[in-house]
Amino acid sequence: MVLSLFESATQRRRDDDELKTMHRKYGAEIVSVLEARTQDTSLSDRDRKHWNRLLRKARSRFAD
């Protein structure tokens, strides 16, 4: 992923840990859960951007 070139190692590690935790909890539904969170207007823009970043990573990592 090209955008990962611009993120810090700390951010990448945190995202990886969070995705692993979410994958254990939601399994194959992780992408659907993240999509719902990115579209949840009750969340702040900052939170939706966070979930969108994780969604991009989940799609590339857990693609069928």
C-alpha cells in the first residue's frame, strides 16, 4: 500500500494490533463492521477517518 510509506512505524504497529483484535472479534465480518463505522454520522470526522484508514488496510489484508 502506497500510503503506508508515509505513516510512522508506531502508527502501523497500532493499526496492526487493532486489526488483529478486531479480526479475532468479528472474523470475516471485519470489513462490514468497519464500513458501517466509516458511515456512522454520529461519530466525529476524526473517528470516521480512523475507521476508514483501518478499512483500507483490512480490505487489502482480509480480501476474499
